[in-house]
Amino acid sequence: MSVVSAADRHSRVLLTGYFLGLGAIMAVWGARMPAVQQAAHLSTAGLALVLLAAAVGMVAGLQLGGRYARPERLPTLLTTGSLALTGCLVLVGQGESLSALLAAAPAFGLAHGILDVAANTAAVRCQNAFGRPIMSGLHAAYSLGALAGAALAALTARAPHSTLFTATGALLAVVAVAAVPVTRRLSGADRPAMRADAGKLPLVPSPGKLWLLAALAAASLLGEGAAADWAAVHLHTLGAPTAASATAFALYSAAMAAGRLTGDRLTAAFGAPTVVRAGAVLATAGLTIGVIGSSTPLALAGWAVFGLGLSTTVPSLITAAGAGGPRAVATVTATGYLGLLAGPALIGALASATTLPTALLLPALLAAAVAALAHRALENTTP
């Protein structure tokens, strides 16, 4: 059993804070998007263009971060990425026209992408230093940050979104600056993590396996996009009250956070392939029953079980990619976000051609694909 130093424990706490902050920012940004649209007098097409600009910037940031996220540069990338992201959040809040938002949104996405890769790369190194799974817990911090950000946005719904964006950005920027001395001392193992089963080193994923990891990340995050954009609509079509409809994504997020909080212990006990496969089977069953059941209680339970089942997938996939270095992490993350961004639109198109319940079987089918391919993708690549 490896001995965990105080520096490694401090690094874990620091990274937990970065994941919390990133989740909070993204939740605040998403929850108040209707107010951004109204303030800038955007049509639906105009808002879609702004979101596309942010997505393009994010993919570019993921690739740029993957290129420069070397160990010695991680503290700089974490600090500058945080300050850039908080600053861009403030700029987005001040945007009152399409042109202003189109200038700020790509920068926001770029900073998000850079910070995302830096945080996940640092998390892989920190996990190596611990010698046991901690990635799921760090991603749980992101989920908890998102819940806190969504709650804050709801509590301040009557306040101007520009005030919320400025206050959130300023507060988190102060925290990032205050954390600079600790960030500079960010620790992490320079050795690859040891596998617990036979004391073997995890294998660097081959190009084929890397793209399999990326495809499974896209399949998993497509489900998250479906939950974020379609869960409430699904409940509404069942005749659920507005409050119950709004609860669907909250239940999904809470279940995912709970699953990630326990995911590290399960992974240490049973191994990532087994945990991811079992979770994906659970997710498939939960969403399928929730969609086919056509009742509000079953639908709410289905979305919650779906979030619980998929909770450990992305942390495990990023851990497996981590043996290949920052660029591998960036590849899996960027491809995963493409699924997150494209998924809701794809489900909308399928719903237009068929019905919404039929379209919502797509993320359930993709979860089944994750279950079928989890062992092949993760064997010999995770600690």
C-alpha cells in the first residue's frame, strides 16, 4: 500500500475545489441562459449560434489544453484557466447584443476547455500518487458544484443575470488567486499508477482503444445532455406538474453525485470494468422502464436510476485515457463533449420523426452499448 503524503492530500483538496468551481460556473451559465437570450434580444437561431460559438471554443480549448498540459505547466494552466473562465463569465453577463455574445462565448468555451483538461490531467496524476481510485470523488465535486450553482441561479432568479454572473465570477476569481500558493505546489506522481490486481502497470491505450474510450464517453455524455434538456419535457408530456417536471434533472444530478461519491470504493473493490458495466446495465434498465412506463413516478425514478448508473463511467474512461498523457485525456474529453452537445439536438430530431419516448430510448441503447464494451475498453488500462 502506498503512503500518501501531506502534499498529495493537499493537492486532492485543491482539485476538489477546482471541480466544484467548474461545476458551479457551468450550472450558473446554463440555468440563466434564457435571461441572456432575453437581454440580448436573441431569436432561437441567435441563441443557438452563441451556444455553437461556445462549443467550438471549448473543443479548441480541450485540444490546446491537451497540447500544453505537461506536469510543470499544470499549476499555470489551472490558475490562468480559472481566471479566464471567471472573467469570460462576467463578459457574457454584460453582453447585450448578438455581436457582443459572439465575441465572449468562444473565449468562455476556450477557457472552459483548457481548465477542464488541466483539472482532469492533474486529477489523474493525483490519483497515481494516492495509488487508489479517487477520480470518481473528484467528479462528484463537479456534480455537487453544479447542484449548488443551479440552486443559486434559482434563488436569484429575480436578480439580473449580469449581477449573478459578475458576483459568481468575482468570488471564484478571488478564490483562485488565494489558492495560487497551493496550486504552485501541486503534487502528483511522475510514475504511472500501479494496478491493484497484480501489481502491473496499466497499459497505455492503443489508438484503437483510445477511440473506443472516446466513443463510450460520447455515448455516456449524450445521456447527460438528454437528461439536462429533455427530462423536464418528458415529465411535462406525461402531464406532470411544473414542479415535478423541474425535479427530474435535479434527481438525475443528485443520483449521479451520490454514485460518484461511492464510485471510488466500488472501483477499488471490484475494478473499473465491472463497476462501469454493472452501472451501464442499471442505467439502461432504469431509463427504459421510466420511458415505457408512462407514469410520473416511474419517469422520475427512471431518470434518477439512469444518473446513478452512469455516474462512474466518465471518471473511469478519463482514468484509462490518462495513461496516454494529456493529449489522450483531451481526445476522450473532447469527443465526450461532442456527444453532450449533439445529443439533445439528435433526440429532438428523432422525436420529431417519431415520438419523444421513442427518441429517449436512444440514450438507453447507448448505455447498453457501454455495458457491452466496457470490459474491452477498460481492461488493463485502469489502476
